[in-house]
Amino acid sequence: MITGKKCFVASVCITGLAIGSIWLTFSGETVTFHVVDRKTGKPVTDAFAAVSERWTTLPVEKLNIRGLQRSRSRTIPGNNGYIRVHGLPAKSDYHFHVTLLSRTHYQAIFTRTDCDRMNYPSDNRLTEELQTRNKLITVALEPVALPSPQSR
């Protein structure tokens, strides 16, 4: 049986989670990624970012609310090769990463652990450590080799 007290507690919890979610969305650092083609240096115009992050350290799964999890993901569209990401953690966070994607280029993954790193899983560079915490990070993606019309 649902009592008035249970409804009040549930509404307070939901309100707190909503306020916390909004606060976490707008807190942290803002970094702009400039995504360019590694061979030509031209902007990758179809690039976008997929951000995966933990928004709380609380065990919210124990509330048994369907779909409520500690982590969340969001997609950020690019604008002529520039992607602005808000809410980067100021400190090391092993649960945070930004995947830079394009239909025409291989991906790169930005992580913030003991230092900022750019990982290129499909490239011979593999990992590049970024020396300083820049507000503008240029990312050179390797283009995908499209099959030639003769090989089809």
C-alpha cells in the first residue's frame, strides 16, 4: 500500500536526483575538440562526441527505479570539426571518457586519469599523452580506407 509518507519520500528523492543531475551537467571544465583529418589537416565536418560518465557515486541502483543508474551517456554534435564538451571532471576520473566519432574516420578516445590522454585504437600511435590541460585540443583522425569501386 502506498502511503502519503512514501509518496513524499519518493518525490523528495526524485527532486534531489533531478537537481543533482542538472548541477553535474553544468559543473566541471569545458574543452573544445578540433577534429581534423590526419592526412589533409582539413576539419572533419561530420564528427561528433559520445560522452560516457558517472554522474553520482551513490548506489542509486538500490532504489529499484527502472532505468536509474550511476552512469550516463550523451551525444554532442560537432560544428565544422569543433566539438565543445561541458562538464569534464577537474580531477582524475576513471569512469569518464569522450569518444570522438565520424562516419569517414577512425575513432579517438579522450580520457582524464592521471593525465589527459588521447587513445587512437585503430592507429599506430595508439596513445598520446597531453602535457597540459588545454581548453582546445586538436585531434587528428585517420581516414577510413574506403573500398575501391573495382573491388566491389
